[in-house]
Amino acid sequence: MFRTHTCGELNINDVNKNISLAGWVQTIRKFGSITFVDLRDRYGITQLLFSESLNEKLEANPLGREFVLQVSGVVNERSSKNPNMPTGEIEILVSDFTILNKSITPPFTIQDDTDGGDELRMKYRFLDLRRQAVKKNLELRYAVGRSTRNFLHEQQFMDIETPFLIKSTPEGARDFVVPSRMNAGQFYALPQSPQTFKQLLMVSGYDRYYQIVKCFRDEDLRADRQPEFTQIDCEMSFVDQEDILNMFENLVKRIFKDVKNIDYIESVERITWEEAMWNFGNDKPDIRFDMKLCNLKFPSHTFPTKADISSLISGVDFKVFDESETVIALAAPGCSEYTRKQTDELTEWVKRPQIGMKGLVYIKCNLDGTFKSSVDKFYSEEKLKAIAEATGAQPGDMIFIVEGAEERTRKAASELRLHLAQQLGKRNPEVFKLLWVLDFPLFEYAEDDNRWVARHHPFTSPKPSDIDTMINNNPVIDNPSAYLKHPYANIKANAYDMVLNGNEIGGGSIRIFQKELQQKMFAALGMDEHEQQHKFGFLLGAFEYGAPPHGGIAFGFDRLCSILGGSESIRDFIAFPKNNSGRDVMIDAPSTIDDKQFDELQIKLDLKD
Amino acid sequence: MFRTHTCGELNINDVNKNISLAGWVQTIRKFGSITFVDLRDRYGITQLLFSESLNEKLEANPLGREFVLQVSGVVNERSSKNPNMPTGEIEILVSDFTILNKSITPPFTIQDDTDGGDELRMKYRFLDLRRQAVKKNLELRYAVGRSTRNFLHEQQFMDIETPFLIKSTPEGARDFVVPSRMNAGQFYALPQSPQTFKQLLMVSGYDRYYQIVKCFRDEDLRADRQPEFTQIDCEMSFVDQEDILNMFENLVKRIFKDVKNIDYIESVERITWEEAMWNFGNDKPDIRFDMKLCNLKFPSHTFPTKADISSLISGVDFKVFDESETVIALAAPGCSEYTRKQTDELTEWVKRPQIGMKGLVYIKCNLDGTFKSSVDKFYSEEKLKAIAEATGAQPGDMIFIVEGAEERTRKAASELRLHLAQQLGKRNPEVFKLLWVLDFPLFEYAEDDNRWVARHHPFTSPKPSDIDTMINNNPVIDNPSAYLKHPYANIKANAYDMVLNGNEIGGGSIRIFQKELQQKMFAALGMDEHEQQHKFGFLLGAFEYGAPPHGGIAFGFDRLCSILGGSESIRDFIAFPKNNSGRDVMIDAPSTIDDKQFDELQIKLDLKD
């Protein structure tokens, strides 16, 4: 036994106890003939006092930063107490010590405000993990997992493991594949998700399944993606969408309570995909603040049910708006006094290539009810007032307007909304606001192949009211330029995303459970019967033996943890993450393999220059 | 909402309630104008009564086995109650029903005593999983996992995920590898265990880690191996062997209590590896029964400290024993009246190629104190008595003796012991007996390469008393035939196995945590400095920055579940297992991949004929 206590637990009630501790040397301070050492372990920090009698031993065995130390001694009341730490009222009067292991000087300081850069900290991740900030992230991750398991257990979900060595059925993302030695010439794939297996479990009658499980996607990594990531994966039988929404908003509320001690008692807001796109310009709106978009002008086919208010901006010979496909305004609350410098900065911001606008029109809504705009030349005070009314702007607000092609402009308006909210302090990471986004389109149009692709995945059911449309129409798109007029373009999915603070944290759907409908879906995605059988024959087969109605959801565990932890980066919440090239720079993987391995697997390299 | 209740919960207290259920049609029985249906779901079976009024609808919508059915109705008290099922006192008087999905006739019956063969059940695993017997196994598995997590949580262990895409460092078993598209020509490996990562977590100060985690080994599959399997993987810092043994025998006791309601209050027995080999002929003895081996003759180098009692069998000119390297006896209690047919059968059994003995000598210990043996020609009554005393045989026992080369004979004696115990009903799967096996040799001799290999793995620490022997001796074996005389042959490991009913369910060790000793270990295993750096540079590096003393253990989760479930086969406890060729016959994996995948991965096949 190396210790009687940990470095986080001794306090004033333990005074005079004989104890032993083990941990890492955080700091060493000498005061004349006595030495103070802060000893650190996972649980906290305890101050050690080496009195003069140990000086000889200390000289023979000098301590250093990050040395592993075992001490025995007596708990003492401190003369100068530190009320900020649980052990701050005591110190250990050391009677003896052993250096269990030494340390060379770490390449960066083991502190919250470390001097180590990203790359260095990744290479020495085992040291970075010692930092309190990173430890707190992993503790939060563990707490989220534990809370999830407890809730789902109480709801009679069963954790059932699905296989990792499965079949490659690339559809959307690329699979990682694994050559099979015993079946030469053949490959396993690592699962992108346990989707088909959890559906089979429903066919098997396991009615409430979950797993916290690693998934794999071989995609080019954007800033915050990982080739391996973790999902909270769930599926239920004999449920409709409403059952799923209720169950899983309660899961997230439980996590809020257990992990953040937040009572999220209000019901979770719901919005359709169309309303999200209309009001916020994207399908995962941050609704911690309002600032809805005002669609001054839009192509009629994109939102066929919405009223056209473009007369508000037309008829004044302002060519920029007249020639634009889309004009979107939003009111920034309390920003009417923005300086020229500030509006110039915003203009530059929207002109960056990532946003891609040509400029930014503004309208000041002065507190006295007057208006001042960058387009005064074209718009009368009255016209400006009408626009302001349409945007819902109040005196004291500033209206910003972007224009251009539909998709890009909508995206820009959405980004601008977030950017302004950030500036205005409306994106407090300690405020949490959930949102269900519903009624997604079932299909997206793939221009390159002139065909439909599944927006969620090929197992998602259409809305019951759209099933006939799907079955009774030919999926072939005869007129590519008018694909939006194809009946399939309007089919809505029984799919739902959960959004937290502007991030999609989970998504799922009610599944197709009828063989014929599933075949129709595969066909709509351009899979012929042979391909259907080759890739998903087992699922179509299973649907012949009494498949129950079912649906599910998967949460991005890494993302959920990072948002709960108030961070933008999932990497901070993964013990051993990979970099943007998919490399683990600590262990230096991937790496070359031996000739013997190639030989046994019966594969060889085929490198392009 | 498809149901108000499940098929396992309604009982006499619910009579007259209006309810709805959903599930699968288990059986249909017609009695005149009424129809009884047993409706099954995950939770149980409820009897449905379709009265005459529904006959018209039933005729238009005929039911079949495994149809998915939704019914609404009223809970009725049954006239003929079934006390063997929780819902046996009631039935549902059906008012309306909906066929949610149909089923074609399953290829085998969904019953405990199914008529389906192994292969058929694997192909239709989603139907096999419907069987009560399989469901109970998965429920037990979930319960074991849950119990494990709860215990480890209470003991302040943290579940921390380690990566699946790591580096290939084949050492012992073969790695599965994953070609990297983004790093062409390089490969990830799937982890055989999270060993080095959990050690790094100890270096990082996370002092109590666990994971229930998939691991991968590309080995030729013996009957009961799987290419992917699950471990309960644990590691602790600032512990010695005693701490680990205490912690994890308490884990297993907790699992016994939670899952089987068994109070395993006695302390877990401990035995050294040497004593296990001596007394039981193998390192995972089943100690639910005694029947120790009696080593009548053995090569002096194998058990140097044991007394030679070969004079008991020598000096009578019985050439078979005189010329044998090893002679081992064991007494089968109460078997003295075995018939000639029975002993003949046993003789044939030991002569099978898997056992490989040339024959079986027996000595009957008659109840009257006399002896009768198959070697009466050579051994006097007095001699037989002395042998019987050495074996500890009692009147009424039968002594069996095998002889031959050391290793094979010891293995045969061990197998014979288990075989006899099985015949004698001493291997009751509902009796559980734990055992720690300690003090394994650190090294094994690899004849082919004339070098040492790590018996456990290269990170296992020698016993503290053996560290000097390891450091101060050259690992090179100058004289292969006398390798047992090399100082390394006697170095003991700080390693331990947990054995349950003759199965190794867990194993672990105290780890090396000093860089120099780890380097010495790698060198002893034939790794030069370059290879050490290439494969394990990150670990050697980490040991420079204050690595704490640490150790851990990993339990074979599949195996543990199968033994607790009273089964010999782990496959029965895995939702989607693979067959002996590593194939998933249900989804037909592994399989070929597309040219595009080869192209992107920059690899090609290199098939031998």
C-alpha cells in the first residue's frame, strides 16, 4: 500500500493523524531551512512541509518538478490557511519520504495556463492530460456517460454490443476497411454507425437498445472532426416520433441535471426544418437569442408557402437588390450607435471568402424614430421605416442586409447572425438552449449524378402522409433543372435533429420497417436489385420475418461533452485525439507495417506518385 | 403510442383495465369460434382472446406465427390459470387489432428447444436472438456490465476511452491493420488491448481507469475464440499486487451478488503457478473438486524443489515406467467398482490424438483395503499400497496413472482429471469457485528463435527480488539445451490470473514503470534500440516524466459471462458472433470492396494461388 489517503481529502478534521500520500511534485519552495512542496494527484493538492531534520536526506535525494513522491507524516493545522482549496487548512509534517520515480523537465508547464503550444501538447499528450483543465474535461465526459447509462437503464434500455468488423457498404461517407487474412482478398469495414445492427435488434425484439460506441469515418478532416468518434446510439420499437422526442429530451435534461446541476424544466422547443431555414438560415439554429432573419426577397420555389414582400425594396431603381436572387435582413439589437469603424469591420467580415458577400447594407434605427442608412440615396425615410417594421427592428437597433445567390446569401445571413450575437455577448457557453428540428426533406438532389441521395440515411421513413407519393412516383429526374418540381423533392422525412446552442448534438429518424418500402428507397437512391441484395440483403431478409415499427437517435458524444464543457473543440474532450491528418503524433500512427504482414494479408502497396 | 403496457407486466391487479399491447404472435389456437393467441415481446408473453365478433376481421386479416400485432382490449381474469408465468392469471379480451407487419414462416422454431442447426441460426441470427435462451444470455451480459460499472464507479475508477486506430506493434498475436488513405502507404492497427494507453493514463495521473472495450486479434480461430472480443480493462496507480487482488476479487464477488444473487463471502484461494502445475497439471485449475495429481516421477529440472518419490515405482523392472520421463497418478474417488468397459473407455479416451497417451494404468483400491491393478505383474500389494498412500487414495477409489514425456503427460493428467470430474458430476456449472494463480515465470523460452518471450506481456514487472537478476545478467542463451539453467528461466513475474471453475477469466500484472528496466525487458525479448524506439518510443519517453508505480488487470468479458451463464461457449453470449473462419454469415462479411476503394487506399491485392 503506497498511501493511506489521496491528495484531495485531508482537512482540519484529520489533524494529528499519521498518514501517507503519493503523488507528483507540483512546486517546491524553500524558506530558510524548511521546504514546502505541493503534492498533486488526481484528487487534489496537499501541502507538504519538510523540516530541517530532513535536509540531509533531501540533499542526497533532491526533488524536482513532476517527481513521483511518497511521503509519510502527520497532519498539521496550517498557520496561513488557503480557503480556496479543500486541503487548504492543513499541511503534512513529513517524517519520511521516498522518491518513487524521477522526471526530466517537462517540455511545458503542467498548469491551466500552460506555455505549451498545440503540437507540443499533442506529442506529449500524457503530460497534457495531467493539466487540471484537461482532467476536468475527461471527468465531465465520464459524468455524461454515467448519467446517460443510468437514465437509459432506468428506462429499460439494454446495452448490447454490435460488431466492429462488418461489411463495407459505402453510402455517403467512406469506410475504413480491414483486410481479412483468413479470407484473402476480402475486407471487413469498421462501422460508420451500428445502424443496421440496431435495426436487426429491433427485429429481434430487443425493443430498447443503446450503446456508447466508437464509430469510424474515413473523411478528410475538417477542423473539428475525428476519424474515430463516439456515439450514444439508441433505438426503440413500437414508437412514433413523439415517443422518441419525449424520451430523449428527458435524457438530455437528465444529463444537464446530473452533470451541470441545471434544472431544464421548460419543454424543448420544436421547429420545422423549413422554418429553421427561413428564420435562421440554417438547420441548427442557436436560439439562445432571437434576431430572426427577414427574407426581403427569395426565389419563389424555395419557400413556396411564404409571402413575397420584395415590394418593400423594389421600385426605387436600386439595382443591387433588383438584380439579386435573395435579400436577407436582420436587426442587431441596440447597435444603432455602431461607429463607421465597426460597420466597416462587419463589411470586411462578410466580404471574406468564407462568407463571400459583396457588401453589407445597413439601416440605423435611431432612438428618436428616424433612420439613416447606407442606401439613403435610394430609400426614403418611409421606405426604410417599412423595411425596419418587416425586420421587427426597434429604435436603437441596426439592420444589416446581405444579398446575392440564395444558398450563399442565406448561409452568410446565418453566419452574420451568429457573429453579431457573439459580439453582443448573447452566446454565453453557460446558458443552454435545446431545440428539436423536425420535418427534414427525405431526399437531397445530387447534381453530379442527377439522382436523389438520402438526407439522413437510406433507412429513414418518409412521413406517413408522403409514403404514397414515394411509392407511386418514378424517382428518375427527367428534367434536372426543374428537380425541385419532382414529387420527391417535397417528401418529408420522419427525422429529427436535436440542437444545442447552435450545434447538432443528435439526430435520428423513424425507420422504414416494410421490405417493399425499403426496396423502393434503395431504388430511389439508384441501387439496383443486385446491389441491394449484395449490400443489404440481410436487412431486407430480416424485414420479411415480422419487423416492428421502430426508430432511434444517435448523439455525438464528443460534441455533446464539448458543449457542456463550454468548449468549441471536441479534441479537448478526447483522451487521445488525432490531428487533422488523422495522425496520432504521440504514438506516431499510422505507420509502415512489416513485409510479413503484407505477405500474410496478401495485399501490396500501389502508391501513386 | 403503440402500447400502454408490455407483454410481461399485466396481472390480476389489472383486471378490467383498458390496455393496448404490441408484440409477436407466438402461437395461435382455435377453439370453436374463439381464438387464443400468445403475444410475445421482450418482457414476456400475454394470452389474447379473440371472441367470435372478431372472426370476420380475422378472416380478412389472417394471423400467422411471428406476425407483429397490435391489440387493444380489456384485461380479463382467466378461467384456467397458469401459475408458471407472471401474466398467467389474466388474458386480454381483444376489442380490436392491427397487423403491423407480416412474417413468412421462420426457418426454425422460435423456442428454447429450437429445431434450427448452428449454421442456420447464425445466418438468421436476428431470429435466433428472439429465442428466450439467447435473450437471457444477453440480459445476463448486460447485467454483468452494469454491475461492473457500478462497482468500479463506487471505487472511483473512471471510464476513459482509448483509441481504436493505433499503431501496429505485433508482439505475440497478429494485428488487424487498417490502411490509411490520408497517409498513403501507412496503416493503423486495431488494438489487441489498450495496454500502453492505460499505462500512459497512469503516467498522466488518472490513477483508477477502466473500460469495457472491444479488442482485436487476428489469430486462427480455435473453437471458442472470436477475432473481436470484449475486455473489462482496468489499471491502478500506487498499488502493489495485494491491492489489486483485493480490489478485483471484490469486483467479481459483487458481480456474483448482483447477477446471480450469490454471496461469495469466503476469501479467494491463492496458489502459485508452480503449485498449480504440480498439483493440477495446468495453470487454471478447476478447484471445485480436489483430485490432486501425484507426481510419481518427473524430470528434476522442472520442479527442482520437490521431493523425488520415483522409488515408489522403480526397481520392479516395469520398463514402461522406468523408461518414462514423467509418471503421474490421480485417485478418482469412489470409482473402484468401475467395470472393465469403463476403464477400457477411459483408456481409449487417453489414447485419442488430442490426449496422446499410450495407455492407462489403473489401481483399484478395494473397500476391504486390498488392491488390484493392471500392473499386478510388477507391483506387489505392498508397493501398490505405498503408491496409493502417495496419491492420497481412499478405499473405494480408483487410481489412474499416465506416463510419457513431461509436458504432454502433465497435460494429459490434467485433462483426465477434468474428464473424470465431469463424469463424477463434480463440475456443476451452478457452483462457482474462484482462484488466484500467482508467481508466473516472467519469461518463456522460444525454441525456434532461441530467445525469451514474455509470458504475460513485455510490460510486466519481475518480482522485486528478481529485478537484480534481470538487470545483472545477459539475456543471451548460449546453450539452448540448458536454457532452464539460464538465470532468466527462474525469474518470477509480478503477474496474476483469476481462474473461475477451471477457466482463466482475468489476468494482469504489476507493470514496469522505470525506463531502464523497460529497456532491459525489451532487449531481453530481442528488440534492439531502434526497434524499441520505433514501436514503444512514446512509452519509454513517458517513463522519463514521473511514471508512478502501477498495475492492472483485464477480464475476458465474453468468457466471464458465459461461465456465469453456465455455458461453455462464448458465442452464445455475443449478439452477433463470427464463425470459425472469422465470417459473419448473416451479413456476409468480410467481402470484396470496390476498385474505387483500392484506388483511394493505394493498395492492391497480391493473392497467392
